[in-house]
Amino acid sequence: MVCTAAIVGAIASTIAVIAVLQRSAGTNSPTASMSPAPTRDTTPTPTPTPLTPAERLLADSGDANACVVSFAGEAILDAPVLEQRGLLYAHLPIPMREGAVFAGWYPSPQDAAAFAQASRINGADAVVCTDRQITLYGAWKSPQGVAAADVGVPILMYHQFTTRPEGESGWLRGNYAYIGDFDAHMAYLAQQQFYLPTWDELSAFIDGRLFLPARSAIVTDDDADQTWFDLAVPVIDAHKVLATSFMITAYRQDPAPSPYVLRRSHTHDMHQGGDNGDGRMVNWTADEIAADLVASAGVLGVKEVMAYPFGDYSDTAKQGVAQAGFTMARTIEPGYVRIGTDKLALPTIRIDYGMGLDAFIGLVGR
């Protein structure tokens, strides 16, 4: 009995000593003195909202005058484009839709629904932009409605200009428009809110893809005479009327004198007689014609449309024009551009000296 009690006591003492040693070791352990490991934050990082196509265009543009134009309306799927505030629209699309004809861009859905001509926007208009973004709304017409309208678009052809009401003398007298008459003509187009189609719009109109209103007109000048720069361009600027100057680039290569003036080709060096007395345009081969027009386009930076010198053209001339990459050509034959008109033989309305406002209105309409 005594022996057993002694053994039990010894065991208890040993356990007590071990416990004390363990407590002492735990107190001095480096692990015990460290702070608990921080709890890991498992909250997911928010995913940034992707930029819209319009926002992406703005983000990629470092231009403070950049304006993103977005498009809306039934069956309108065109991507936004970047324009320059204060400059004329340069990148407006012409949408296509089966069984419908595009009828233009408007600043509001209400204007689009009403086909409001006064507010219809195209490349003849300067970009007005707030907050660097704007939305335009498209409209559509039925092919039957477009056919019933039977619109004819006049391409007005001017040449030289004079400050003399009595006109100039000489065999070219008829080419000179009195600048007072020209001012009255342009004021009428502006005040009556005529629609001024761009050349790509005229092309789409001929194809039956774009509706143009009855009061539409295209203003052009042949030869880029100095009187065009000195007398006519200030009138163009004053009334903000889009006009095209057909330039003979072998003779002059002036930059566009106004945001409202488009430079287009009157050939490079074909505005002179050929071997048989007729113009070079009907004497040269298609390859020679194409080479001349390519040279002209190299100066102007654009092809699109040209004007035949002296109005001379032939099937070979048309072949050369197309071979050079031009899609349209204007003649001096009288008439109006309609759906289906030959794009390489566009008619014109010649403006001669002495044409007052009443006669002008009779040509372009009220």
C-alpha cells in the first residue's frame, strides 16, 4: 500500500513539473509572441463599365473640338463617327434598308417623322455640338412615295463674275454673271432653306437609295476664274451655301477658299482643243484621259465627280473617267438630275449674264 501511494505521488509530481515547463516554453516561444495573421479580404474588385463606342471615340481623340455623332431611328445600325465642331459634316452615312428609301438625318425624332426640310442635316451644314456628343435621327420613305414626288435636282453652272450691271463685252459676255444677281440667287436658296445635296447624296439619289426634297439644288462654278475667288466666294460665305468649284489643276491649285467650297476636277490639262479642233476630252484615248484625271485628283485629293471641258464627251471619254476612278461627270447639256440619270452624263442648268431673280426662281422652284 505504502509503495503504491509513493508511486502515484511521484507520477503526479512529474506531471506538474512537465506542465510548468510547457507553460514556461509557451511564454518564450517566438510563435506565441506574433500577432494573429490578418484575415484575407475576399471582396471581388468591381469590373469597370465598358466604354460605349461613342465614348471610345472620344477617349481615343485628343482633339478638344472633336464631336461624336451617333445615329438613331428605325433600322439604323450605323456606328458613331467623329466630326469636328464648327466644320461641315464629313462622314454622314447613307443607310440602306430593304423596301425603303433613306430620307435623311434630323436633330430630333419629331423632325425625322415630319421630314422637316429646314432642319435636315447633311454635308452642307456645320457641326453644332454640345458636351462633345450629338445624336441624329434617320427617316425613311417608301419607294412609291419617292417615285410619286418625281424630284429633279438642278446642278447650277456659273463661270465668271462681274461687278458691272451692264455686263462685260466680248464673245464670253454670256459667261459673266453680275455679282448682284449672284447674291440674289444665293440669298434666295438660303432664305428659302433649299436643301443642298453633297455629291455622294446625289449619287445615292440617282440610284434610288436616297430621297431628296423638291427644293434641292447644287451650286457649281467652272474654271475657278479669279473673279470666282474675288467676287463669288464672299457671297457663298455670307449665305453659307455649299458650292463646288471645278478647277483646271494645270492652271491653278489654290486651296479651298472657304469651308463651303468643294474643289473638284475640271481635268488637269484637257481644257484646250485637240487635233481636230474639238476638246482633248474627245480626242484622247481612254488611257490618256484617265492619266490626266488621276493627275488632277492627286492635286485635289479627291475624285468623285468631274466636269467635262467645253461639255465635250463621248463613250471613250466616259470610259476614261470611270477608269480613273471617278463615279460622276457633269456635261453642259440642259436638264435636271433624276432617279436613273446617267452618272457620267449629268445635265446642268446654265446661268448666263442677265439672269435675274425671277428667272432663277423659275429654274429652281419656289
